Amino acid sequence: MPLDDSLRDAVNDVRLQAEELFPEHGNLTYVIGKIVLPTHLLADGHDHQTNTPFDFEGMLKLAIYRRVTGMSQEAISDQLENWPYLQQRFGLDGAPSQETISYTKRHRFEDLDTRHFLRAVADEFAELTEEHDSTYSPDQPPDSDPSPEEVAASGEPIHHYVDRHAKHVITGAQNEVWPVLDTGRADNTKHADRRVWEHQTAMSLSKRAGTHSVFRTFNKFRRDALHHDTHLYAVQMLGLPDDHDYDLSEYPGARLPTPDWRDVASSVTNQFNAAVDRQMTNIAPTALFTEPVVAALDTTHDPFNVSPWKDEEDIEPEDDRIAVGRDTGRTKVPKDDYPEMVNGGEDSHTYQYEYATLTVVGRNAPIVLAVEPVRHDSTWEGEEGETVSWAEVVDRLLTQARKHVDIQLVMADRAFDGHAVGHVIDQYHGVNYLIPKKKNATVGGENVADKLGDVKEDMTLRSRVERDASLYLTSDTPYVDVADDPTVGEDGYSHDASFLYVPAEDEDWAVDEDNEYAVFVTNADDVSPMEAIGLSDEYSKRWDIEIEYKMVKPLLPSIRSTDYRMRFFTFTYSLLLYNLWRMVDHSLKTLVSEVYDEYGRGPHEERLDPLLTLADLHMTVVALMLLPDGVDPPF
């Protein structure tokens, strides 16, 4: 049935309105919401005596939207419920149920002119949507960028807003990580890098130990699944430096040669840094992130539950024995192929891989900016052992981190206490530091605990500052070439520091027997006794890094491989997943702060609590990865 002239003109008028609106916003629901429909020409078949109906024009717009998208009545109803700003756009006072939508189609739109008008307008919109490349997918939100006014007017609770945006923010954030992790395999390889990182993510998010069991579980949902050995090979290739030279004699069959651990670390950290740089590109410009930042240095361990010593029945007569213990005369024989990067722990029967990290702390999102392996000489290595000084570790961490942000202050664990570390931070990087002294440390030849007398005996004195203490390096200072280093002054002079004698907020900082006082060293200028208290309070904010390790360790899958490429990459990838959580949460905070006036922090408030828990991130990422093949994975 053809439309009469008045309705045909009305259809043309609606098209002209839409043609003007599409370039302005380009979103289907926005344009439909803005058009004015000729309701005076259309018959509303509702029986107004039964109940109060939804607005007629709003239901007309909803019908046009449903016809263009091809969505079911139930799906449309759910969408209106999930995205309340759609109710505002269409001029509805709520979300019509599926039954209401069905009633409207059968009764309110029973007039043939109304039905033909809706069909004609929907056809025009379908054509314009295609022309303006404004394709619509029912799996995506109706509009990824609704105006703050629309969201506020909808009265949507903050947690609903977060739930709606989380999946899409996660997808975008993950896309910042995978593209820079390059295994260097051929472009026509059967399983692209993207699939490899899906499985690496599955390993981290699964609570089952071992890669084989994870692959069996994950691959139940996949066709043409990635084999465990293919995954291992890809990670080994990622950890293989581009300039590594080797020949077939270095390895049997298909086994890849393992380069020196330092080359592995450099290859992996280069790609880790590229991923962090992309993450910081999104976070740093936001109003919730301010520079210069405060950073924390600390270390964590990945246990390795294999002894380095041979059992007595495995010892050969020609094996060299190594003395263990002090003056006991006891000897043991080390295993020939024990991983060189495994260090001994505080307990004589504890073995572990060790890593150092630099993390943003304080008010900003606690992102891990840098990571370095820690290499210590171990008893079982005999004379062939190697130790990398803390000064070198700190230098490498700061070199990585300062590419991403401007650092104002570095707070380190007391394991980093030492003149070489202070020299590297002050002279090589020009950054202030705050480090607690070890209990047995000395200042000017006197034990630090003995220098607390003035503070502890004077009831009116809460802290004391010893300023302008000149620090000198000796010829055997690790990592620093005292004789030829241009940053070293006469007689080995490095820089001036201040020693802060303050109440211990944590007994782990304390240097006295009563666990009352701590001693910090800093290169900050002109620190007053009151400022010393403030700096020690600032140090307490390092708790972020303790939380970080508690979050990262569950993301670290239990693997059997001793290939350092796999071990170190697995740890750094877990850090990237941790960063992903912090990045997504930060992005959500930014979105919410722009929409909800009541959300935010004052100038003296601490960082806002997470909007998205790590458990929520796990569930969302797993759901995204288990989508059928053919749908883009999350990263």
C-alpha cells in the first residue's frame, strides 16, 4: 500500500533530518533520538482507559531502531534496561518489557499507514547507516560515548556504568600489549602470535598448575588448537636476541639454543618496555595521573622446588665436592645442569628465581614501569658463580622507567642500602632517593643504632636530621669505576646525603632493639626534622608494592620449564596483566569522574579505591577469550 503525499513528504523530511545529524555524531541511536516524527499524521491505537502508555513518539523511534538492527523484542528490552541513556534518547520513562513492545506492535501500530510509515523510515535509516559507515552490532553498546548529561539523566548507578564499559575498555587496553610482543616467527606460521598470547593469558588466569593441564582445559573451547610445544617454541623465540649467533651443533633436533641470561633479559625487557610505553601513553595524559611520580624499588621471588645438590647415589667418584656450612667439614656435589639464575633463599633449603621491579606508588595508578632479573652467586656454583650488584640492577631499572615518566623520588627496600646504589640514583639519574639503613649499618664509623641516643633520651625531640654527610666510594665499590668515572669526585666523593632518625612506623624498618626508631638516608636537600617525619610517612605508601606482589603471584603460572626465556617472560607477562588491571581501572575512573560529579578526589585525598576488582578482570578476560572462533580475542 503506497503512502499518501503527506506521509511521503514526512518520510523525506525525516531523511533530511537524519542526513544532517549523522555527520554530527554518526551513531544510529543518537540520530533516531534527535529526529522529530509527524505524530499528528499517525494513529495511536492504544486504549488509554487501561493504563498509562509509554510515549507514542518514543515507541515509534524504538520500532524504527528495532527494524533497522533486526534485533528481537526481548533483546531490545534488555538493551534499554542495560543502557538507561537509551531511554532518555527515545523519550521513554523506563524500559518497555518484551510484552509491552509486542502489544505496541499489534495494537498501537495496527493502523496500516503507521506501519507503512515506520517501514519506509526504517529503510531510509538503513541506507543512511550504510552510507555513513555507521554499522551496528548487537554485541556492542548502542553508543560507546554517550554524553555525560545523558548518563546523568538516566540515573544510572556508578557500578552499572562500570559494568557496561569494563569489557570494552579491557578490549582496548589489551590491544596495547599484544602487538608489541613479537616472536619473530614467519608471517605464514599456522598459529599467529595473537593465539600464543591468548594461551599465555589462559595460563596466568587459570588456577591449575602446569601448562599442559591449562592447554587441555582451554582447548576444549577451540578448534585447531595451539599445541603446548608450539607455545613453548614461540616464547623461546621471543626471548632469543636478534643478533644471537648459533649453529646446529648447539642443540639437538628441534631444541632451540639458550643464550646467556643477560641477553634473554634484554630481549624480554625490550618488549616489556614497549608494552608499558603504550600503556602509559593512555594513562599519563589523564587528569587522575600527575608527574613527576614517586616510585618504589623492591624484589620478589618465584620459588623453585628442586635441590641444586646431587643425591648420594648419583655422585660419581670424579665429581668435585663443595664445602657447605661453616667449619663443619661437610661437602656436597652440585648438579651439572642446575639453572644458573636460581638463587639461594634465607633458608638453606629454599631456592628461587628473583626479580626486581620499579613501580609507581602514591596517588597515581600503581603501574610497574620496569623489571630486572636478580643474579646472585650461590654456594653450589663454586668459583663459577656470578653476582650482579644492586647498583647495576637499580641503574637498569631507572633507565627503563625514566623513558616512560618523570620520577621525583625513589623509595627502595633496605636491601638496596649502599653507597653504590645511592651514587647511581643521584649521579647517573639525578633523582632523589629515600632508603632505610640496615640494622648493622654504620654512619661515620658508628653503628646507626648507637646514634639514636639524642632522639630517644629527649622526650621533646621526635626526630633528628644529620645533614650534609659526604658519601665517598672506595676502589672496590661494585659497578662504579671509581678511578675513571667522571661522576666521581676527588678522593671518591659521590654526593652529600642526610640521615633521618625518626619513629619507626613499621618494626621492619627499626634499627634499635626496642623497634622504636628507624634511620633513613636521602639525598634530598635541607630536610628539616618535621620534613623527616613527612618523608618517613611517604615511605609508608610503599605498601602499594606489597599489594602488587600479592596480585602478581596468583597470575604467575606454575611451570616446569627451566629455560630462562620461559621463566623470565612468564613473570614479565604476569606484570603486564597486573598493569592491565590497573590500566583498565584507571580508565574507568577517568570515565566515571567525567560523568558523575560526586565521584573524584580532593587535592589532599589519597588515590581512589579500585572500581574494577582483579577478580572482575579475570572473569571478563576469560569470557572474552572463550568466545567462538572468528570473534576477535581481547588483546
